[in-house]
Amino acid sequence: MDQDLVETEKRRKREINIDPGLQWSQWQLLDSILPTGGFAHSFGLEAAIQARLVSGPDDLQNFVIHLLENTGSLLLPFVYSATMNPTLDNCQKLDRILDATLSNEVGRKASVSQGSSLMRVAASVFTELPSLKSMRDVCIGSGVVSFHHAPVFGIICGLLGMDSGTSQRAYIFMTMRDVISAATRLNLVGPLGAAVLQHRVASVAESMVKKWMDRSVEDACQTAPLLDTIQGCHTYLFSRLFCS
């Protein structure tokens, strides 16, 4: 009982020490209105629909669940490592490792596109973090950093004062939000159905976070290679709405 009180007091003190100004920035980072380009990608859903792997709401839910687990196993280690150590050296190291890890060219380009956009927007918007702009300038000048999305997101979360658990949940939430939004624009589900699906999958998403959180990048792995293969076929589609 005494230990529980101690932990409660520690959490209360941490909450008090959080800068309210940074909390507004944390919320803005997760806002869909932030122009990071995430809604230009379907995470392979468009290709899966045309390949007839996804044809209805039940298929969509299975696709989302497998996507979230693959995101957790492959990308959460990079978000976690970047959040815990949001420095230039670590950013460059994680970027190189992830670039070598991603075997899917479509997924790699999507990661770089979203990460580059997120870094540019964050450096311009979150002016209370001047280190973001200097970090971006140094990386661009070096010409060796691709700005992959997962480590960039983790770096920003770390500088904004997010704890590692929140940053990893936020990354899974953004992935779930964006793929369900893509399903809506592909007429696979309506707006109300999309909201119901997102709420239904939330408990599964939490279990995915708990399963894969706080792992090192050495533990990053693919759990759904079929999704990776389907996304790689996106460039061969005759007509397409999304970039990936």
C-alpha cells in the first residue's frame, strides 16, 4: 500500500513538472491538421483492395490489426530509442539502421517522405525547440540522413517532453487513424463505420503497444511479410489514389 502511494506521488510530481506550453505542442503533433503528408499514404491498403485481399469491413479490420502489429514490431523500437535519446548522433544512427532494415522500396520512400515533411513542419512550428531546426540543418548539410518517419517522430516526442509510453502509443494511434482514413476515402467504409472501427480496434492497439513497447532496435522485425509484399506492388497499380 505504501509503495502504491509513493508511485502515485511520483506520477503527480511528474505531471506538475510538465510545461503546459509543451502539452499544447504535444497535442498539435497528433492533430490531423498538421501538414505532414500522412494522409497521402494508405500503408498498402489500396494495393490490398485491388489485389482482392481486402473487400469489406471484416477484411479491413483484419488488415488494420495486422498493420498495427507490424508497425509495433518493426517501428516502435525506433520511436522508443529516439524518444529516450533525442540527440543528433542518435537520430543519424537510427536513420541509417532503419534505412537498411526496410526492404520494401515503396514503404521506404513513404517513410522518408513523411519523416522529411514532419521534420520540416516541426522545425517551423515548434519554435520553442530551436534544437529541431539546427538538427535539421545539420542533417541536410551532411547529406547522409534520409529522415525516416519513426525516428523523427521519436526525436520530436522526446524534445517535447513526452514519456516513452505516450510516444509509442501516439505512433500506433497515428498509424491506425491514417489507415482508417484511407479506407474511408477508398469507399471501403463510411465515416460512422470508420469511427466505430477505430474505437473497436483501440483495445487491440493497446495490446500491440504493450507487446512491442520499450524494445531496442536490434529487436525490430517484420510480423506480416504479406502486407509488406502487397505494399511493394503499389507502384504497379494501373490507377491509384495514394502514394503508397
